[in-house]
Amino acid sequence: MHERILVIGAGAIGGVTAALLKRAGYDVCLVCKYPELAETITSSGMRVSGMPGVFEQRIPAVAAMDELEGTFRVVLIATKALDMMTAARDVLPYLTEDTLVVSMQNGMCEDALAGIIGPERTVGCVVGWGATLHQPGWVEMTSGGEFIIGSLPGYGLRGLEGLQQALSHIVPARITGNIYGHLYSKLIINSCITSLGAVSGMILGPMLARRKVRLLFIEIMREAMAVADRMGIEVEAFANKLDYKKLLKGDGWVASIRRHLFIRLLGLKYRRLKSSSLQSLERGKKTEIDFFNGYIVQKARQHGVPVPLNEKVTEMVKAIERGAVQIQPGNLDQLQA
């Protein structure tokens, strides 16, 4: 607990993580974007609400990486995927040979991270719990879940036990030998929920009430699984519940009804869920599409697998980012054309 931990990113996930680690007694430093925010968190504290209770936790914070001193045993990068590579380059002077650098982004960012800081220091992480940023310096943990962590293939599980113990002060954490299988599993569901929500502007419940949208979900999953098979990834069940192989198995009407029922129930359970990519677009910011459907497209081209729907989704989201296409439910019909 005396080893130094650096959390990069004071958003919802990073803010909750840093505050709970500091409250548990760890030596934590937080990198924020703004000097005023860093000063407030250092002097008055990060305000946390939700599942851990309501409290304020003071955390030593800086606004820029060059304000840091010394080295860190663990670095948790909790930025958006688009900012991850810049953060990884900037943190290089503060790493040792044994530093573990954890990618906490949605999507598949581990290869890009490993290219900067080295695969031997790279740790993949599935964040299976939810949080909301109400305003800078105030975060709410909205749902429980777990962390899944793992080294890249070929690098064993070196040093992960201490990281597991630390993260378990937030939610249960477990170590896997198949981190790509877990990451890809979350990527698939994000490529459905997050991306289709972005192009349509709809929350999940009304979106999945439409049979045609459920068909889009199924086809995105089929294409993604075909790419995973060619890549040699053994895709894990998402949240121990969504087993893509079982869901996609069978071609008859019974199998079709089973698929539609499962997806419909998913929509009912999380009916008010609003796409994070949609929220980014509404704020005038770019999405993480290159790390969702765009990643599937990239790997499909490398392995010669046709993924026409994922290509359409990727192109449409990028067109919305450019302002060439408006966000509207009718975009879903264009994807089916």
C-alpha cells in the first residue's frame, strides 16, 4: 500500500477509482486537465456519491504530467480512448521497468498502448461497473460490478496480485489469462449499443423495441465473432451472461425467437441507457468509434473477413462527426439498406 499509484483522468471512472484507492490508504496522485480542478481536489477533495456513500476525499492532484515527481508502481489511464496514447507518451518519464500501466478505456486500446510503453508493462482491464460525472470534482458510482485484469498474451500474470488487491477496494477484481477474450466481448456489445445509439439518438429501450434494430444487433455480433474466430480470440461471455456463441447458434425460427427475446429483455432492463458516443456527439466531441466498430473493420481487413454492416456503422458515425449526417432514428433504416 506504500507503492505509488497514478490515476490519469478525473472523469467518472478515474475520479471514483482515485478517491476510493486514496480512502483505502494508498499513495495516490491524480492528473486532471485543469489547474483549478487540481487545486480543488487537492485542498477540498473529490466529492463522491452513490454506492460507496457520500464523502469528500482529498487527493494530491496536478493539472499536467510535467508537474509530477518521481516514479510510480501502477499507472491507471482512465481517459477517453482518443486521449490514451497522448497520456501514455507523457507518462513515460515516470515509469520504471516494473511499472504496470493499466488501460481502463472502452474498446480495444491495449495494442496501441503496448506500442508506446511496451507490452511487458501493459495491463488490459475491463471496467464492469458504472459511474457518472455530474460536474468536475463530483462523481457518482451508479452501479456495481467487477474489474477483470490481465497481461497481454505471452507475458504471464506478472505482478498482478497487488493490483488486484488494490482494485478490490473499489469493486471485486479478478485476474484472467484471456484478457483479449474479455475485452473483445465488451467491444462487441459497445459496437451494438453505443454505436447504434449514436447514429439514432435513441436510448436503449425504445431502440431495441424495434425488430429491425435487433436484427442489426445480431448482424454486428455475427460479423464481430467471425473476425474473432479468424484472429484466434476465444470470446468470453459478457458479464457472465451474454454468450455470443450460444446466442448466435441456430438458424431456425426457434433460435430466432430466442435471440430476439434475449435482446428485447436486454433493452427493457437497461431501457434508459444513453449511448456514451451519443453524449460525446451532443457535446461536439469525437467518439471512440475507431476502438469499437472501427477496430472490427480494421482487423477484418487484415484477415480478409467481410464486415459490411460494421463498415457502414463506422462510416456513418464519422459522417456525423464531420457534420455531414444528422443524428436521427432514420439512420437505422439506412444501415439496413
